[in-house]
Amino acid sequence: MPLFSRRVAALTQHRMSITLRSLPENYRAVIVGASGGIGAGLVRHLATDSRCGEIHALSRSGNAPSGAKIRGGRIDLEDPASIATALDPVTAEGPVHLVIVASGVLHGEDFGPEKTWRHLDAASMAKVFAVNTTGPALVASALLDALPREGKSVFAALSARVGSISDNRLGGWHAYRASKAALNQIIRTCSIELTRKRRDALIVGLHPGTVETGLSEPFRDNVPDGKLFTPDYSAERLLNVIDTLTPEQSGRCFDWQGEEVLP
Ligand SMILES: NC(=O)c1ccc[n+]([C@@H]2O[C@H](COP(=O)([O-])OP(=O)(O)OC[C@H]3O[C@@H](n4cnc5c(N)ncnc54)[C@H](OP(=O)(O)O)[C@@H]3O)[C@@H](O)[C@H]2O)c1
């Protein structure tokens, strides 16, 4: 099946317009990874929401969609000083109502996901954990205190279904799976503290589906018909899920349909 046919279903369902009614008027959003496929889609959608006051679109490369409500900036999740430099000015301006960490790494120029334990490599694992686990944890550390004391607010990080331990039947991709499982544990742990400090707030992991981005590009030959999403379609579905989630669901991971991904 040619690639175009597999993604038609997602394209025809897509509309570029969103309203996050569960967040307050003029809500402030931060997207980390705004240069990525899904991250840029999230920024584009939020820019269409009349309730959204401003979007801090942060990325390592500095690339991000542009627009009247969009404020760009750089952040390198492998550099704690860069995280502070990027986020301190954002929190100094007031509460942040929506944070989505949409960055992540699966492969690089000199490494890819492992097919066997024989391929495990310390430097590659450290890189994957730095970007997928430690980086989002440090963003949470910097921004959870900036969520408002009252009213719904959301911290979300893009996780992955392959981070589910109970759902792991295929094996392989050791570092990526483990980094996402660890991210899910960070989210769960932060949720317990968040409940005590911000009872209307929630922190969740999100699985975006299989999305046509650079991250998935080498690995999507066997994606079933209609299951390869455009970044804009996935972003819209994720924002709709965020809009319907309640604080009782904090600490868990949900897919693009709003169904829980079990740990
Ligand atoms: N695509 C899928 O099918 C799929 C499936 C399941 C889960 N996910 C998850 O969805 C998230 C987004 O992935 P994507 O598909 O949109 O991938 P992508 O298009 O490759 O984007 C990856 C993003 O991560 C950023 N990034 C990488 N290293 C970074 C660092 N050290 N500091 C800051 N940013 C860094 C990149 O920034 P620069 O380009 O500016 O360097 C880019 O914005 C990831 O967490 C991924 O694990 C994706």
C-alpha cells in the first residue's frame, strides 16, 4: 500500500481549528519541542484558539511556527542551564495553564533503537534518557509551581505506548521503551505531589499514535491503513483529550483517543 493511501483517512478527518474550553480565557501555553512534527502541529492549533492568550514555542533549533500569539525561544533538554534560561522568564510573567513537552528522540546520526540486548550502548542510552526522561522531568520541576493555584491546568509530556511494560510483547527498542516507562513514573510521582499543591491541576503522559514525523520515518512500513496520522491530526486529537481530562485522571498516560495506556 503506498504511503499516501495509508494516511488519507487521517487527512480527510482533519480540521485546523480548536477551542480548549476547560482552560481559562487568555490561557498561557508552553510547548517544548515546537520544531518537531507534533510540537509544531500543537503550536499551529493553539494559535487558532481564540481563548489562548500566548504560546511560548520553545525548541532546541529555534525553529517553530510563527504568528501573532507565538513567542519563540530556545531550549536544550540535555543542558539544565538552558532549561532554566528558557523557562525562568516565562514563569516570571505569571501562571502557565498548559505545558506540553513534545520533544523526544528515538534515533540519531550514530544510533538507533536496539533489536537485541547485544546492541545496548551506554552513550546511546544516556542520550535517549537525557532527552526523553531527565529533560521533561526538569521542565516539570521548573513549571509545575507555575501552574495556577485554582482552576484547571495541564502539564502533559508526549510518551509512547511502547513505554508500557504490560503491553510489551515485541521486545526490542530497549532504551526508548525504558526512557518512556521512566517518564511515566516521573509523571505518576509528580502527580501525587501536585494533588496536594494544585487540586485542579493534572499531569499526564500522552501517546500520539503513529505520526508521520522524522522520528517515525524509518519505522512505519507496517503501519495499518488509516493509522498513520499527519502531525496536525494527531495534535488536534491530543488537544481534545487534554480538554476532556479531569484532575482525577492525573498521573496516568492516555492515547490520542483518550483511552488509558496501562503502565
Ligand atoms: N511520531 C510518532 O509516531 C510517535 C509515536 C509515539 C510517541 N511519539 C513521541 O512524540 C514526541 C514528538 O515526536 P515527533 O514524532 O514529533 O518527533 P520529531 O518530529 O522528530 O521531533 C522531535 C523534537 O524533539 C526535539 N528535541 C530532540 N532533542 C532535543 C533536545 N536535546 N532538547 C530539546 N529538544 C529536543 C527536536 O528539536 P530540534 O529539531 O529543534 O532539535 C524536535 O522538536 C516524542 O516524545 C516521541 O517519542 C512519537
